[in-house]
Amino acid sequence: MIEIKDLTVRFGGVTPLAEMTLTFESGTCGLIGPNGAGKTTFFNVLSGFVKPHAGSVRAFGEDLLSMPHFRRARWGLRRTFQTEQAIEELSIYENVAMVHEHSKRGRAARREEVLAAIEFVGLDGDPATRVGTLGARDRRLVEVARAVVGEPRLVLLDEPAAGLPDEETEHLSSVIRAIPGHTGALVILVDHDMSLVSACCGVTAVLDFGIVIASGPTAEVLRDANVMRAYLGTEELV
Amino acid sequence: MADSNVATRSRSSLRAAARLSRRDAINLLVVAGGVLFVLLALPSLLTPYWVVTSTSAVTFMIVALGLGLLVGRVGMISLGQGAVLALGAWVGARLLFATALPYPIVLVMTGLITMVLGTMIGLPALRVSGLYLALVTLMLAGAITVVLVDTNFPNGGSGFLGYADQSTGTPPSIRRPSIAESDPAFFRYVVIVALLMFLLALWHIRGKPGRAWAAIRQSEPAALAAGVNVTVYKMWAFALASFVTGIAGALLGSASHVLYAYTFPTSQSIVLFAVVLMGGVYTLFGAVIAGVLLQVIPGAFTVWGIPSEWATILFGVGVLQVLTTAPAGIAHQLPSDLARLGRFLFGVARRRIPAGGRAP
């Protein structure tokens, strides 16, 4: 469970997040909104790259914002980025093991857990393959494997399906749906692909210009008139 | 069932990878053969002049190794490594004059002291990167050179600086290990030290620090998100690079017996960077090539009666060639060119002597 209260971020005169208040209970939760709505800024606050002006984030009862950023991985925070970040010169195994060795103490079960994560995302090639030689889909899956290894508690996925063709998105979608059951983590999914969000997320929140304009069961949220307006840019009715 | 098959397959292939891959085994054989040749045969094949030049070449391989770690592994451009080398030479000479400790212990002590000093030079890397880091480290190197010109290198004098103004007579020489007093013996000694430094670097690269450095080089935010303490690992790289460079400095002092400040100009750091790029920063073999280029080419120029400084022109052209045609350096270019040449010759031979006795 993650509770965000009055989270405000300011860059000079711009306010990418304005008193964002939101609670996600468990499972896979969606966070959608038009470009520039503040979704990635929100992730950057959780990662510790952006210091909020005001507000608090409590995740599983702990104050996330008071932790140094590199410590958050050890706490159980994982994320993927809009741009691919799997390390090209390392192998699949090393990519995942790297996250494990910096986020979890004890190396006894490392090999098993790393291989389990690679297997979980459905990468069935040789784990010693260099990531730079993989295709786009497999590189994405390596990133997801990095996000699920070593007892994550909060997994942030930033447009994981960007640039993937539909049939590959389908596999990714089934992997994302399985993360909460497999790891017990709360997953927050940001994506523009509404079919992916509807398929994965029980609940969804919508951001527009840094303000939460709707949240609730995904199907209802997607039908909400304000959400349609935010996305389609319809004239103000009131 | 299918899942467990996949798991077994991936596990067994990983175990195979954890053992020696065929490529690794070939590399190991080639390296072992090369090192044995250099240790056993090379000194007796070379003239005294070339033994001395080769000793510097191997020493500079260690320096190139340190800089290659920073540039190739972590992506930090330091133009201060020439100054770190000078610091290592100063510390090494001072310790060798001041103590009668066994040579390997002096080497390690020099490495550790230079590590502390060199890591301080690396501190700006926590705030700036790229061109600005290069500039800041270059200015620091300039500052160190200026101080060294004033204090001079230790020559057996008293006091902290250990320098005595001796206008007459030969200054006392910086000692060598008792088992390697002669030039060929010292050459072998330096080769073994270099080998140990390369193994130290390899151990880091293949382990947790190497993976963390690869993550930092690809993207700092992603490395942070993966739990890498970027500050610690950047400083770790500077510490390791300074450690090996400090040891190279100590060897340099013993090699020439006497050190002068003018042999460590600030510009050396820039030439060093260019040649390390030429050799190739992404493999350890690149550092070997860089060491050879740095010392053997000027050495050859001297023999041919060309001023050795002209090598800088060659390095300038060389670095342009490498950057435009083979960003991974000669270490990458050479094997692939040789392979292409091999295929070409093989193809010519096949056409000359067609299989089955009939020309195609």
C-alpha cells in the first residue's frame, strides 16, 4: 500500500505535481494522463531524483522520501525507465544479478533468485547472452526481470510497452499481471496504451497538469467525462 | 513441465558459461604464451637500449590500465593521470630513500598513498562530468606539476621533501629490488608487477564493481535506481586507477634511478589520454597496446634520429583515425583486421588451389 499526500513539485514557475493525493492498495495499479501530466515526475520523486516541495509518501508504513535514493532499491523499490536502461555490455544474467547484489544482502540464493526472475519474465535463451545483442522485446523483458528480482515491494513501470508491436505487448502484459502474485509487490504502471492498462490494472488514477482528476476501477475511470476531456482536449463544458 | 525444461536448460548453459568458455580459454593461452615469451625470451633478444625502453613500455601499460578503467569502464574522463603518475613517482622515491623496507612492500605503500591522493583529484567527478571533469582534472594536474617543479623529486636529501641541491657529483640513485638490480632482471620484475595489476583490474571488472561501473556508464539514474551507490563506485574507480598508477610511478623512479620534474609535463596527461583511446579503452589489451605506443614509437624515433617529441604528431593522427573508424581502439581493430586478412588470404588460396581440382 502506498499513500501519497499533498505531493507538490515545483520547477521554477512550473508545477508538474500539485497537491497530488492518492492511495494505491495492492496489485497492479495504473497511472495515466496526457503527455506532461506529471507521471514521470511522480516516479522521479519516488526514485529520489526529484525533491518534492511539499507532501509525503508512505509506502508500506515507511516514509519513502526520507531514504537516500540508492538505499530505496534495498528497501524494495524497483523501476524501469521510458528509455531502455538494460546494460548492453553485460549479459542477461549479470544485468539481473547486478540489481540483486546491490539491493539484497546475502549471496547464498543469488543464482537461484536471478535465474528465477529471468525465467519469470519468459526469457528462454542463454542467460550468458550479452544484452546488446538482444532484440527490443527481450531487452524490455530484461528490464522487467531487473525490476522483479530480490523481493521488490514497489515496482514502477514507466511505459514498458513503448515501441513494442501488439503481439509482444500481449506477452509483456501477462508478465506484468503476474508480478503482484509472484513477488507480493505493488506495481504502478504508467503507459499510453489503454488496452495494456485495462488488461493489467484493477484500479487506475488519471493525472492531468499535475492534478489527480480521477481514480478508481479502471473501466469506470476510462469512461469518465473529465478523463475523455483531458485526453481528447474537448472544450470546457462548464 | 515446459517451464522446468526451460529452467534446466538455462541453468546448465549458465554453468557452462561459468566454466571457461572456449574463447576465454584461447585468450588465456595466448596471454600466457605472450607473458612467458616476454619474461623468458624477450630480454635476451633485445639490445640494452630496447630492454630499458621495453621496461618503460610495460610501466606505461599499467598507467594506461588505470586511465582505461576510468574512461572505458566508468565513462569518466580524467586528464590528471599524468600528475598521479608523478605523485606516485615522488612517493615511491621518497619511501625508497627513507626506508630499507622490502621493495614489494614499498610498492604497495606507494600504491596506497597515491590512491588517497589520486582519489582526491577524482573528487570533482562527483559534481561534474564530461568535458568539465576533464578540464578540472587537467587544472589539478597543472597545479601538481607546478608544485613538483618547485619541490623537485627526492634524491636522498633530508627533511620531508628529501631533496638536496647537488650541483656536483652524481646524485644517489633510487634503488631497485635486490633481486632485480640489472636492467633485464628489472624488466622481468616490472612485467610481473604489471601482470598482477592487470589481474587486479580484471578481478574488479568481472566482479560486483565492474557491473556497477557498467551500470553507471550506461546511465547514472538507472544505476541509482538499481541500488548502486554511484558516489562510492566512482571513487572506487579513481582509487583503483590511482593505486596502479602510483605503483607504476614507483617503478619509473627505480627504472631511471633519478627523477626530474621536467619529465612529467602537464601535457603528458593529454598525450596519455589520446594514446589510451588509440589503444582501446574497452579491453585490457588496449592498455597493452597503449603502453607499447607510448614508449616504443618515441624510442624508435630516437634510434632513427627523429626527435622523439614528433611521436605526438603521430598520436594525433592515430587518435583521429581510431575515433573515426574504430571507436573501440586498435585493440578491437587489430584482431578484426587480422581476421579479415586471414579470410582474404584463405580465399585467395582456395581460388588458387580449387577443391576437387576444378576451377570454379
